[in-house]
Amino acid sequence: MMGVSNGYFIISLDFELHWGIFDKRSVSEYQENLENVKLVIPRLLKLADIYNIELTFATVGFLFAKNKEELIQNNPKLLPSYSQTKFSPYATLDSIGINEKEDEFHYASSLIDQIQEAKKHEIGTHTYSHYYCLEDGQTKEQFEADLIAAITVAKKKDITIKSIVFPRNQVNHTYLDICKKHGIITYRGVEKHKMYNTLERIHHKKQSTRALRLTDSFFNISGYNTYKVNQLLDANSGLVNLPSSSFLRPYSKNIKSLESLKIARVKKAMTYSAKNNEVFHLWWHPHNFGTYMDENFFTIEAIFKHYKELNNKFNYKSITMSKLADYVNN
Ligand SMILES: [Zn+2]
């Protein structure tokens, strides 16, 4: 890798629709958020164009299917045998609609096409079935089968999968060699602070830890979570770890007075990364913008405007996950 003369701004979006939350909420409990994803994505693509932003869409493999027949054909032969059966989406397949037109909560082929048509964004994987790599009962072989299915469905759209975002940020380090074997060069790790450590699942899921993460979105508790480019290569796996710096929490009516603090916190971390030639990695889900769309887009536009200023001043660059990983590797 050559000398680093600028900082980088990465945005990854966990694109999953109902597959990301099927074990927590029914479609009807989250309907507005989910059905507005078809509006959120084109609006985001348009805004990204205006501000020259490159996005990485970590996309669930199920979403690639045009219809149920195709989806079932795409399914891996080996399915995850979670101890808690609620984590497996395969039992719910009977209840989904027959295609995207009938069921916009479980299919997104046309939205994937829109992202692809914009050319500059990356489509990575969020696994085929929103696979939980740290849950009990599933195996490495089952993960590999899932990953192969994700890569295969993308190939049908001429997409080569090079990056992965693990569902619920469950990074299983013993699975990274499988990713490498199948051509993946980068993954999104987690912030260093204990409140983000998904390996300690009981601690991570505790109410007090969740409250701490909420507070951290507005007040600087965990730091800026920016990273030096020359420290991103994970020597053990050979993959480039592009850890999250911050989850962009959706607008909340109850704490709207804190919205400006949230924006300021992100901007400060971006400025720090631009000045110090480091990486700042922001992520969220398209469905997070499905309610209070205008408020959420106001926030992201403020962030994009700030990016543009930093781009002018410090040559700060927006980049996809795999492009930055390529750069690190060369
Ligand atoms: Zn997810």
C-alpha cells in the first residue's frame, strides 16, 4: 500500500427488508418502514448523485429472487440448524407472497436493479438468509452453503460479491477463511468499545448496554471510532476489516431535540477522520428511513453537505467497501 494522503468516508446499508427482523416483528408491526423502502432507495440514490457519494448495499440474498419459484430454487441445500428455531427464516417461506409485486416485504429484484444501474455503488452481501454466525446450533458448513447461495444469486445479475456485512454484526472470526475462499475481500467489523462487542452476546443484548449505545449516538462516549488505513488488514484472515464507526440512528419523535446533537457527533468524527487521513464508516438500514422520511433525509443531507466541504478542504473521499479494500491490498 502506498502512503495515505487523505481520509475516507464509507457508508454501508444493510438492505434486508423483512428478512432482517422476521424473528422480532411481523410485517404489519413494521409495515410503513418496510413499504417505504421502495421510496427511500431511489431518493437516496439521487442524493448520493448530487453529493458524489458512493454507497455499499449489503444485500440479503433472498431479495434477489423475482418470484417464489426462483427463491426456492436459489435456496442452499444445507440449512442453518439454529438451537432457537425462531432464527431460521426457512420455516416462514410458506407465508410469503409469490413475487415482488404481491409482496414488497420479501422481494426487491427491481430495487437491486436500480442500485446497479447507478453504476458507482457496490452491492455486497448481508448473507443469503440473514444468517446469524454466532447463534448456537448452526455450523460453519451451513454458513458456507448460505454464502455460496448469496454469491450465486448475485452472479445471475452480473454482480460479483466482494464485501460482507454480518447480520446483527455477529462477526464469527472462525468463518472469515470461508469468506476469503469465496472471493470476499472485506467485512464490516464492530467498534472497539465493549458496548458494541457482539461476541459477548449476553452483555450486548442487555438493556443497560442498549441504553449506553443509544446515548453514544448523541454524546461522545465511545470516541470517534475512526481507523488508520494501514491498520485495516486483518493478518489472521487476510481480509480487510472496515469496522463500523457509527450506526446512524433513525429520527425519533420522542427525542427530536437531540437530533442536532446526533448530526454534530457524526460531523465531528468525519472531520477528525478527514484531518487525520483515517476512515469513518457510517451504516444503517434503508427501512430506518421508512418513517419520518423527510426528517431522516434532512439528517443525511446535512451529513452529505459536510462531506462535500471536507472533500474540498482535505480531499476527503467517499468510497465503497471493496474499493477501499482493493486500495489497502495494493
Ligand atoms: Zn441485518
